[in-house]
Amino acid sequence: MKQGAGYVTIAQNTDSTNYLELAYLQALSIKVTQSKYTNYTVLVDERTRNDMQDKYLKVFDNVIDLLQDDAKDHDWKLANEWQVGKLTPYKETVKIESDIILTTNIDHWWQIMQEREVCIC
């Protein structure tokens, strides 16, 4: 049963980009700048799961394996976005790209977003 609220990102490392490290830095930024909503979940593929380090596990609230990797043969990993809704552990979820850093508190956005089923920026 889903409960609470939090942020979810997908981290799938490529040969050129360590998205897991970006997700780690993002999670740190959320933990430091947000006051009410700080839960953070990262969805990973098998390759990225193998790159997991203790420092990541200390910051991520959840690490969840993707159901399947529809983007395995793609450089741009958008083919797995559909899984966020199925895998999020939160009743209310903000899906955020892993290369975004939050520098200020955006807790007030949550109330605005709660008025809609889906908000796309």
C-alpha cells in the first residue's frame, strides 16, 4: 500500500554518465533544502544496481529495481518512464530527472500539485 509523499528518479548509468551519482547529489540537495517532503526513491536497472555504494544507501530512502529494462539498447533512457507510477512507494509522487539539484525549499508546490491528478512541467 502506497503512503506518504516523496520524490522519485530513475538512475540508469551509461558509458558517458553516472546517473546514480547525480541521483545521490540530488537526494542530498533534497534532504538539505526541503523541510516537509524529503523522502527519496531511486529506480535502477541491473547495471546501475551493481554500481551501488554504501554512501548512496545511506541517503536514498528506497532503491527499487525496474520491472524490466525497456531502454537497455537506447542511449536515451526514456523508455522506462512508465514504470514510475507502478513502482513509486508514495501515494503522492514528484518524479524528477536525476540531473536536477534543488537549491531552495519548494514544499509549497506540493499543495498546488495536490489539486491535480498529474502535473507536467
